Amino acid sequence: MRALVYIGMILLLFSVLACKRDKPDPDPIDPSTPSGCNTFDYSNTTPYQLDIPPFIPPMNIPTDNPLTQEGVELGRFLFWDKSLSSDGSISCGSCHLPEFGFSDPNTFSTGVGGAMGTRTSMALVNLGWANFFFWDGRAATLEEQVFHPILDPVEMNESVQNVVLKVQSNPMYPPMFEAAFGTQCVDSARIARSVAQFMRTLVSFSSDFDKAYYGTSVTFTPEQWNGLELFLKEGGDPADGLGGQWGADCFHCHGGSFTFFTDHELHNNGLDSIFVDPGAYAVTGNPMHLGHFKTPTLRNIAKTGPYMHDGRFATLEDVVEHYNSGGVPSATIDPFMKYTQGGLQLSDYDKFCLIEFLNMLTDEEFMENPAFQDPH
């Protein structure tokens, strides 16, 4: 009976959500087509060498947009350039600050003119391994992703034409475009490609966890090791017959291979039974995606609060307690959320240990890297 009630509620919502998004979604830019410029020429560029440890698989870099020192540097300047917003008040970096793991400590970021969105800024880290981008997965590539916030009226609120004109008119940029792409031509495709190159360099694999687990300069405390074991164990009572191990049940969505700490997929993690924000459903139209959002990485998680797509949880303690309680059941809840009745029943000590482990995922070297900072 309860399932029928949930399904009925969802059907009532479909008529509303099918034609309504949480905020206007700008048309994506096709970065593969130059706007009146010649073809891309990378022949005189210098390859950019990513510092990726051996336990991480190679990054899938597009063959038509290789990483180059010149392209990455141009992308860094554009990422931090406030002129890309309509009133010159914010840049991409304004809502993705290095000291907060390239996220925003505010629940919602403030756009031009004081406009405010309805989702928290996702942390920008290890993007070169992701399958899609944004909380709802609406961009398939980093190149496509770049212009979404620029065009969004509650973010940077600018047009493609104005951005290109602003960049063209800045005497600093045409030589940088020539160095990166073999021509001083400035267009949306080259802007998108260079910013995407820069964002692919935002890699983070030097946390205390990495140093401890892979045997370098840090060792686990007993609490941190217990937190790691809880992370890897199934939740719930073993007597329930669901594989329970009295664990925290984290590894399903955040990975047990200790690489990215996200599965790069969409899930309904039991936040609501009625969805003010439809999540991926507004993009895909698939009813089973109602209330589904992208799994954020746990790398630098202690620095990237508030948490969840709407920033409803201020602390990691709040997040752990949400999962410990089991979450809120709904018709589209993820199968991995198995304990909406009864919860995980973690002890206070176990919750403390889990957070101690999560704190180990902070990478200070990444956040302080001068190659990522504002060059203006």
C-alpha cells in the first residue's frame, strides 16, 4: 500500500515537473565547431604533464583537445576572469574557491545582481574521469559544461557574443589564444576548450589518506582505521539477511577502490519523499530519475560543506546521521538505501571514527597549489 501511495504522489508531480526546472537551463554550446575561425592547431604547443599517481587509471583526455601548457594557462586566466559575467562582478572561481576544495562555503552561490541559485556549487576536482557534469548530469563533457554558468541568468548572466567580444578586446588574450590554438581568433569553442583544459588539471591525490594507505609519510590512528573499515562494510544487522555487517555502507556509491571516492553516477539517497527539485528527471524525462543527483566525491569533503545538492546539511556529522537514520523512503530511492526502517544503528564512537576517516581525505597541497590560483 505504501508503494502505491508513493507512485500516486509521483504521478501527480509529473504534470508539474515535466515542464518546470529548478532554474532556467541555458542551451549548451557545441565546442567542437569553431565560430568562423580556422581549424585548431596544437602543433606548436607544449604538452602538459599531469601528476597522476600509479594507483589512478589514465585520464580520458579528448583527442581533439589535448592538454597543453599554453591551453591550460589560458584556461586559468579565463576561469578567474570576472569580465565573463554580465556586470564584471564574478568569475567561475568566485563560486569555486581553492581553500574550500573548489566549492562555495555558502549554501547557494550569489550570482550577478544578487541572484541566487537553488543548488550548492559542486567541488571541482578530478573532473577528467567523470561521466557527466552538474548535479543533474545535464552536460556530457567539460567543454560543454563551461558555458552553462556563463549563460545562466542566476549565475553569470552573460551571452556568448558578449563574452567573445570582451575577450577579443582584452589585448592580453589574442596572443594567448595564438599560443594555445595557433591563431589569435577568439570564439566560444576556444574559450570552452581552454577552460576545460584547466579544469582537467585540478587533480587531488595527495591527502593524508593517500599518504597513509599507500605507505609514505602518514600512519592511520586506530580511529581512522576503524572509520576506513566501517566505510567498506555493509550496513545493518547481519540477522536481517541483507548482508549486514554493522558497517556504514558508504562504498557502494563512493567506491571501495580508494581512487575517486565517487561512482560518478546518479542516485536518490533518501533525502525526500516529495521532490521540490526533480533532479536528473528534469534532464532525462525518465521517471526513475526523479530525485536523483550525481554522487559527489568525498575527496576534500571536510572542506566542501554544506552538503547535498541543496546544502541542507551544515556538517559532516549531519551527513553521517542522515545515513545512520536510513533516509526517507520513496518510489525512486536507490536500492543501496536498504535501511530506511531502523537505520544503520552506528554507535557514537563509530560515527566519530567514520568522520575521522573522512577528514583524512583533505588534500592541502591541492588547495594551495599556486598553479590553480587567481592569476589576475
